[in-house]
Amino acid sequence: MKAQPAASHYINGAYVEDDRGRSIEVIYPATGEIIANLYSATPNIVERAVRAAGDAQYKWAKLKPVERGRILRRAADTLRERHAQLGRLETLDTGRAIQETLGDPAVAANAMEFFGSAVASFYGDYVDLGGSFGYSRREPLGVCVGIGAWNFPIQIAAMKAAPALAMGNAMVFKPSENTPLSALALAEIFTEAGLPDGLSNVVQGYGDVGEALASHEMVAKVSVTGSVPTGRKVSGVAASKLKHITMELGGKSPVIVFDDADVENAVSGALTANFYANGQVCSNGTRVFLHEGIREPFLEQLTARTKKIRIGDPLDPDTQMGPLINKGQHQRVLDYIAIGRTEGATLLCGGGIPRLQGFDCGLFVEPTVFADATDSMRIAREEIFGPVMTVLSFRHEDDVVRRANDTQFGLAAGVFTRDLSRAHRVIAELQAGTCWINTYNRTPIELPFGGYKHSGIGRENALAALSHYSQLKSVYVETGDVASPY
Ligand code: NDP
């Protein structure tokens, strides 16, 4: 199986190679096969990409927003037309089941459509100043850098590029070196849609390339999707040069299931909150707080349905869970499962490596559920980023809210209850940027997405993202004489 692109980088509307860069082997996580060989960006490639972006941005920003939006909407159409091809590429790159990845290009397309349309009505204000008046202009920032994680590569690339480009900025994107392929495909689609050269550039590389981009003098903004430690490092670099930032970071989000919840829906929510994308989702609800009064029916159904999850060949449309992204992550998840056992949590199901014929080198882990966990256990405090659910018990509302908030993270939270007053009351108390009532992990482009506390700064999606890719200019217009004391 091969998925070799024409070259490693995409700069100024064309593929570019520089084989002096460090080698990047792109591995299909289901088999361990090398599907592409790329090179990390050298300083020369970084410089070319940033300069190309800087040169193209000025003219792009002069276009009417509706004209910029038209190009993004054309890119959306191509993303939808090519969803089968792009979904397959995403499966080879990430190992995620094709039944999931076939939907990812549509999510990227939604971002193009939303921002391509919304930007035309995202303008400044008129202010009456009593005779004179003022107005504000929404202006682009300039060259923006996007740095992506490996779980949803094309979605992450699109969610950064779409608002940035719509607003009149240029983008230099660095995907995770684990999943470098679909960002290149997206850059090609932009060119086909008529995006002028230089506005969407992709450079490959490890963390050092991300750092070189984030600290470049010509870069006005850095948007990272990644872990909290990376977010801290990049924020530090960006702050020292007073750059704008958006940080979409990790989480250890709570799902609270009250005793009046619909059991089937609550179990569906908990499963989606933990096992979608093999558990590698930033907003996953990995701390399931379960009311004692509903414990038995919930755990019984949860265990039965977890055991039925079909794990195997990611390219088989019936497969529901594929392998984890790389050996390091595989070992890390297995280590956490061992820690959970040692800490004394009850292993309800999973916990092992499934034996799958033809996939001996695949990085699979069974979907795993621990119950009877306590708040101080590491499996209940640290982000595992794999298919491991931790169930904790509670009895009182105020107690569960306090425990749910007792974490450095604040990305997401969910509440399952039939009592809507309670649902809204509890959601209002939870320290999380993205919340759900009676569902989990729904992230429509129309709603802002992002974290409280260490889970992030700024927001993606919705008009909030256009704010974060623009700056406000205030203009005072004098209609009379200048009031001067001199
Ligand atoms: P990492 O933090 O390891 O990496 C994220 C990106 O940052 C990668 O492209 C990485 O490059 C790059 N990077 C690493 N070090 C630096 C540096 N010093 N300067 C600049 N860039 C750097 O995250 P993962 O890729 O492992 O993704 C998993 C994490 O992402 C989880 O914590 C998850 O919760 C979070 N995440 C958050 C989301 C959100 O929207 N809030 C969504 C998806 C994931 P390289 O790959 O070469 O290391």
C-alpha cells in the first residue's frame, strides 16, 4: 500500500522537495507498513513558505470577502466530491476506521462553506459620536501558522485554514509528522478551487519545525492543536514576540449521568465519548461520573455494548475501531491500563491487545472500561488519549460538580438527565468551554469550540474563529473643526 505524495511540502501553489531535511516515514498503523517517505522542512523551506505567504497575503486581503468566500465554497464542493479518496487517505494516515474517516472531508467542507459565507457579513460597527462618527474595520492579521495534531488531520487543517483565509490572511500549516498526507491534498484542492498561490502552504516536520514557524518574525498568529505541554511551549515562544495565539489543547472531560437519565442514550453518549477515533479525541469524556442509583443497568449495558465493538481492518466498512496512531501511543495506553489495575479500579472489559489475523504488527488495543475508580487515581486525572473509559460513582449534585471541576483541564463536559432545570444548572457550574446536554461530542461548525483553564485559549468554529483571525481597527471621522487647545 503506497500513498506517496509528489513531494513533502506545498509552497506557492506547487509541490516542493528538499531531501536535506530529516526523514519522515509515514506508517499505516494497522500493519506497520511504510506508505510514504517524506522530509522534514529545512530552514530554507520554512523561509520559502513564510515568504510566499507574506507576498500573497496583501493582494488577497484586498479582495471583497464575498470573493474570497466563493473560492472556499468551491473547495468545499471538491472536498465532498473526493470524500471517498480523502477518507481512504485519512485511514491510511491515522489508522482510524474508514466508516469514520469517510465523514471527515464533509466536516472540512462545512468549515469552508460556513466561513466562506459568514465572512461577508462579519463586519465592523458604525458608532454615532454626536455629529462626528466612528466605525470599526475587521482586518486580517497577516501570515498565520497552523500546527496540527494527528487524530483528525484534514479537519484540523481545514478548521484553521478556512477562517484564516476567509478573513484575508495567508496560512502556513504544519501537520503532525505522524499524519502529513491529507493537508497536502487539501492544499492541492485550494489551488484547484482558484486560491492564489502562496496563500495555503504546507510544510512537514517535527516539533522543531513548528517552533521555527511559531517564532518567525513575519508570522502574526500561531494556532496549535495539540497537547498541553506543546501548547505551553508554543505560547511561550509566541508571547515573547507578542503574536496572537489560539490553543486547542488536551482534556480529561467529565460526563455526568444522573439517575433519571435515559440509560440507553447515556450509554450511547459514554461510548461515543470514549471510543470514537479509538479514543483519540481531545474532548472525550473519559471521566464518567455515574449516579449510584443507576449503576447496575448502566454498567451492564455499557459492558455488553463495549464488548460488541468491532475492532479490526480499518479499511473494512464494518470495522468500528482501528489501531492507535504509533508505537509510543500504543505503549502509553497499555501502561495506563496497567496503572489502572494497580491502582485498584475494577476492569469491566477490554484491557488487552486483540489478536487479529493479518494485522500482527497493528497497534490495536481493546476498548477498555474501568469502574470503581476514585478521583485521585492517575487514570482519572491524566489524559490517556486512547480507548480507556474510567467510571466513578457519585450521589449528590453539588459533590459531583465540585469533583468534575477538580482538574487543570476544561475542554468539554456532558450531562445526562431528564430534568432540564438540573441540566442547565449543572452545565452553568461546569468549568468547560464546550458542553453537551443529553448527547456528547457533537461539534457543529456553527458553535464555538475550545477550552477553559489549561485546555485552551481562543476558539475555533463559528464567528468566534473569525474574531480570532482578525484585528479591529477603530476609525474616528471628524465632521467639524478640529478641537485644539493650541
Ligand atoms: P502534540 O502536542 O505532541 O503535537 C501537536 C503538534 O505540535 C504536532 O504537529 C507537533 O509536531 C507540534 N509540536 C510539538 N512540539 C512543538 C514545539 N515545541 N513547537 C511547535 N510545534 C510543536 O500533540 P499530538 O499530536 O500528540 O496530539 C494529541 C494531543 O492533541 C492531545 O493532548 C489532544 O487532547 C490534543 N488535541 C486537542 C484538540 C483540540 O481541539 N482541543 C483536538 C485534537 C487533539 P510533532 O508531531 O512532530 O511532534
